[in-house]
Amino acid sequence: MMIFLSLLFIALSHIIKVFSPLPNIVLIISIYLLAKNLKNERRFHRQQIRTMKVLLHQNPPLIQTVDYSRAPLLVLDRDHLIIDASPEVQKLLKLSESSLLNRSIFSVLPLPEAELKVWESFKGEITYYSKDQETIYLNYFIHPILDRGQRTGRLITFSDVSEEKKRDEAYLQAAKYSVVRQVGAGLAHELRNPLTTIKGFMQLIGPNQFPEKLRPYHQLILDEIKTTDELIHNFLLLTNPSAPQFKTVEPEDLIRNVMQILQPSLLINGLTIQLSIVNPIVPILGDEEQLLQALLSIIQNAIDASPVESEIRITLSGQENVLELSVEDQGKGIPKNMRDRVFDPFFTTRKDGSGLGLTIAKRIILAHHGELKFMDPPQAKGTFILLRLPAHNIKECKIA
């Protein structure tokens, strides 16, 4: 290696003298950095080979209990650097070998640092977010690697439990809806009867028959009755949703109707909506009233979260067989660990929120065989929600 570097030094020094006025110090620094890089690579490979040899002689022999070609596993050195990654773990994490090797495990996966300081076997579960924003639930098992009692590294095996986790969450969600239906249906019906009576008498009496000091409260009472009635209506829709009446719907017309309805809210909050239409938009099959209600809830949620005089971006995009609609605001955003909970009944971060708007919206979208989820915002700020709906007879539709 030293002979090669010497020859390289001599050759490059002649080139620099002929073609460049730069001093030889530049060449010396370049060769030093090259030699340092080669030295680090050799050290890394020596550590890699040494650890793999130690793995073969563990008691019990860990490497013999794992199918390296099929098992997702990582090998760490004593400093928590990744020195080997199986093909399956690269596929699972959606990362290349070069983006894994020689990196700290903590920069790749949210493993608990406190537990890794203890040189014992232990297992746990983590949530991993891939580069394409897919949520992956992983069970992991960490085995210490000891060479004659000396701490050499760790072997981490993984198992993907995403499907099981999603099934459990679906069962839990169904159980929540079941409880809400059983308790809420009767309660909402019983509340509506006295509310209708109160509303009728308030309208019958009229403000002129109120004492003068109380007249300003007449309309306030009626407004509160209306708000309560709307809340009960939404509650009934949640507990006993009607089946969608499918017909052809033009997405662009639907969005513009929503924007027109929400125009007063936009003006009051000093907000603007930027609508972008990408690719030809094809019709969809759906219940226009239900889809309108879902979009109103989604965009109203963005309005409530937006700071004054900011912009809400709505993008409508026609894909091969899917319609995509995204809504992006510039508010505080939603942490990743809370994004799924936002769709739970009665979960809200607003003091005056009912926690039903997005729950109903998701149920409507699911009834239309679509998908509604939160994504990482492109600008790393605010909230980004994505709605997907299947297109209708895409090959037969005439695209304007």
C-alpha cells in the first residue's frame, strides 16, 4: 500500500508542477485523506470478519439458529455500529446495504439506548417509518456477542408484525364503534325529543315576548339548540350510517362546491385556498352528499388548524385507476404517534371540538372503498392528509 501511495505521490507531483501552480501541500493532504479512508475501511472489514467468526463459536451457536438468507437481522459492533445487514432486513427496512453499514443503529431504528447498555438478551417492539412513509411494526430480539467473555457486539433479529398490529387495531376500532352504537343510539334519540320541544317553544314565544334584558339571549339560545341538534345528527350518523347511494360524481365540481360552502370560514380567518389540478381528472362512483360531508370535515379541520392569513393547499390528481386528493395546511401539525388516534370517536385536540368530524369522514371514505390517512407534510410543517378513491370506468370515461 505504501509503495502504491509513493508512486501515486510522485506521479501527481509531476502533474501538478506541469499543469497547476498549486503547492505540493494540496497533494499531501489528498493522499493523507485517502490513506485515512482506506485505513478506516480496513478496520471496518477486520471488525466485520472478527465478529462473524465469533458468531460461529457462540454458545449457544447463534448463527446456526438463524437462516441468514431469509431472516431479517443486523450485526452490531460494541460501539453500536452496523457491520452487517442481511438481504431480508434491507428489504424489510427498505434501505440499501450502503445506507446501513457503518452507521449507528440509533440513526436507523428507534431502539432504546438504555437497554442496549446492558449486555443481556432482551426483546421488544418498535414502530419504524420507512422512507416512503409506510408504518412498519417490528418485534426485535437482541443477543449479545461475547468473545471469551469480552463484549464484541450484538446480533439483532426482527419480525414484521404489521399485519397482526393492524388487525388488532381494526378489532379495537370495531369494538369502540360497537360500544358507541349501543350506548349512543338510544341516548341520541331520547335527547332529541326534549330538544325539539324546547326549540318549538322558543320559536313560538319570539324575542318580543321576552323581558327586555333577556331579549339578546333569545337568538343565542336558538343557536345553541341548533348546535346541539347538529351534534346529535352527527352522532346518529356515526352510530347508524346510511349506505351510500352510488352515482357518477365529478371530483372537481365536488371540490368547488366545498370551497364555496366554506368561503365564509375562510374570510373570517383570513385564509386562502390554492387549488391545483394535476393530470386529467376522471369521474368516481360515490354518494355526493356523503362525500361532500367528508370533504367539509377534512377541509374545515385544516381551516381550524391554520394560522391567520395563511394558505391551505388542495391538490386533485388523477392516477391510472385512482383519484388522489391531498389537503395541506400550515398549522402546528400532528405528531406521528397521534395520527391514528385522530380518527377515534371523540378524540380531539380542540377545546370546542366534538371529535366526530374526521371519524365520520373516514367511515364515509371506507364505505366508498377508499383510503384516508395522514402523511408527512412536504414542507416539514403543518398537516398533510391524503384521500384516495377508486376511479370509475377509467377507460370508458371521456376526459375533457
